[in-house]
Amino acid sequence: MNRIDALIAEHCPDGVEWTPLGKVASFQRGKRLVRSQLDQSSGFPVYQNSMTPLGFYHKTNVEAGTAFVIAAGAAGEIGYSNVDFWAADDVFFCPKPSGINQKYLYHFLLMKRSEISSQVRRASIPRLSKIVIERLSIPIPCPKNQKHSLDIQAEIVKVLDTFTELEAKLEAELKAELKARRQQYKYYRDALLTFDKRTDSASQPASQPASQPASQPASQPASQPASQPASQPASQPASQPASQPASQPASQPASQPAIIRWMMLNEIGKFIRGRRFTKADYVGNGINAIHYGDIYTQYGVWADKVVAQVNPEMANTLRYAQPGDVVVTDVGETVEDVGKAVAWLGDEKVAIHDHCYAFRHGMNPKFVAYYMQTTAFIAEKAKYVMRTKVKTLLIDGFSKVRIPVPPREEQDRIVAILDKFDTLTQSLAEGLPREIDLRKKQYEYYRNLLLNFPKPTAQPIQEPPHG
């Protein structure tokens, strides 16, 4: 900042001139290409109606180091390319602006993005007129000395590029941290839920888990004392290297029984399929409902509230999950997605979609939902997925998958530990966008500070002297 102030003070006795962009930069529209002319992997990127290249072309019509504006579709988006590219007919660009650094122009247009977007014509295809860009007033330092002007612009660009790089680096580091924490959580979850397959339901009575009431409060696990030895991993500081868990011995807690029963899901409980409803049935105040799509986008391991309600007149045609049931989807985009489970811990029953099953059982519902996330369970589940365009769970085979059935107190203890990890991971996931947003606002602050030169004020009109 001091360097820029010094340059302006030394070389700009007349200060900074604000001038319409159209007077110093001649914007052109690109040339149309059709998809059949494009390659999908090699050549020069082709920008059409978004910041994602439409494809690649063997020729270029714009040099590297040029700013551009999308004129239709994602109209108002600002771009800058470090490589030669092809600008299609929905792109405005300025080949060689007179006395303006292209990167300086790019940062200026970013500063004006809100103003530009407000002038986009909102039709079936949003469009931006070139005149909107040309009418923008841009600050030109030392307008009478192009060399000094470009030197000052270059210094401003250097500062803003540094902020941009720091922001990108921080964003990458935050995302890497979140990924590492998720891997750490996955490691401990799989370790806690790994049991020796030494017996099955045929050699041990299966009455213990089934005798537990499904309505037992799901909050019970949280009441376990945090001082138990197995809960120690959750108390590790977030700054601990995420790679450490891999070096930890996968020893089981000392209190864990040596022998754990493994039972088929259909021996532990039963699956109840939901009934169809559509989003056209949604109302503002109706019957609580879980749509299978929301399980992927709105819910985690458990839920006690819903994001949708359906028409009360449908009450007798619906099927419901009871508190303590685990709701499982039977379709998904990938093998891992299909069969995603959420433990329903609400106070009342909830309607479920016909692409969902309510698994009614006597175990800790969170334990079941957590176990269905493990690597071992997903591998077993994959044997019973029909691999078409939309992956479908074959419920008859799925119901024969075996899961461990430790004593209820052990289920509760494990759930208490995993709840802490889940809370920590969710906290990081929610905090990441806020931190990134703060850094973007910091960049915008300095960008505006550097580019918002004072504008000359109009001189008052003096009254002619009275004779």
C-alpha cells in the first residue's frame, strides 16, 4: 500500500482520472462455434455461456492474459485466462486495451460484478448488453503518462494477486483439514465397530437385543461418562495430525466381550416398505415425512426432525417409521449411496417414501446406523445391489447381511464415542464455508480499498459579480 501511495504521489500530480471503460477499452464479442466442432480433451478451451469450458478447439481467437465477461447464461460472470482460448459469441473480451493492464481490468470488473449482474436481463436465457460494461467508470492513475500508469496498475495487481493466492491456498488447506478429519473419524468408527466373527445366531440366543424396547430414548448414549478409556480419541485436539490414527494399534477396548454374536438383519428385526408420495403432496403443515432423496441431502446418521410434510388427507394411505426405527433407502446413484441409513429419533412416527424401508428392531438405532456406514458393511451390502443406471437394493438379500450384536451397554458406549466424532466433523464442515467466506470478504475489502480512488467533486458554480 505504501509503495502504491508513493508511486501515485511521485508520478501523479493530477491524481487519478475516472473515465468510462468504453473510452479506453474496446470490447468485442466472440465468434460462434457449435458442439460438433469441439473436442472434449485436446486443443484450446472454448468459453461460451459459463466459466466452465464448453469443450476444446484447435484454433484460438484470444491471447493468454485476457479478461472476459460472460454475456449469456451465467451472464455477468468475470473470467481471466492464463492460456490462449476461444471466445464464443456469448463472451465479451478486450484484446488490447489502451493503457490498461489486463489483470488490473480483471480485478476492476470483479469489484463491479454486483453492479454488472444487476443489469442482466432476466429472461429465459439471462443476457448482458455490452453497453453495461462500457459505461462503467474505471480509475486510471497517471492518465497523462502511460508508463507510470501501467507501473502503478502492476503494483496494485501484484497486491491483489497475492491476496487471491493466499485465499486459494487457505481454502485448499481448510478442505484438506476437513478431509483428514473425516478420514480420522472413519478410522476410529471402523475400529470401534470391528468385532471378531467367532459365533453367530445359531449358537447363541438372540433374545437379548430384541428384548430392548424400540422406544428407548436415543439420547441415552450421550449420558455415558466421557472419562471411559475408549472415548479418549474424541478428546484429541483438532490440530493433531490426521495421519496419526493409522499408526495407532487397532486394539479393542478392554471392556469389550471376547465373543460377539453376529446375526442377520432379518433375525434382529423386520423391514417395512414405505408408500409413495410426491413433492406435489408437500404442504406447510401436515404429516411429518421422509423422502428418500432427502436422506442423501438433508440427514446425517440420525434425525429427530423432518424437512418435509405431506397432506394430512393421505394419512391412511401412508406407511410409517416408528421412533427407534432405522430408515434405509433402496435406490441411489452409486453402490455406496444405495442403502444409506438414518436412525429416526423423533417423538412421533414419520411417513416414509416407497423407496425407503423402516428397519424395526430392538438395538440402539444409532449403533445400527453407524455400523451401516462402515467399510465392512458397505462391502457386504454391495453383493445385493442391482447395478443398473439407478442402483437398486435387493432387500431379500440385504436382509441376510450379518451385523455384530454386542450387549446393549456396549452399543451405547460405542455410540457415545462416535457421537463425539460426528459432532466434531460436522462442526468443521459447517465452519469451513464461513472461514472461506471471511477470507473472500477480506480480499474484497483490500481490492475495493485499492481500486476505490477518490472521485473528483464537482466545483460549485460561482455567481457572477454584481456590478
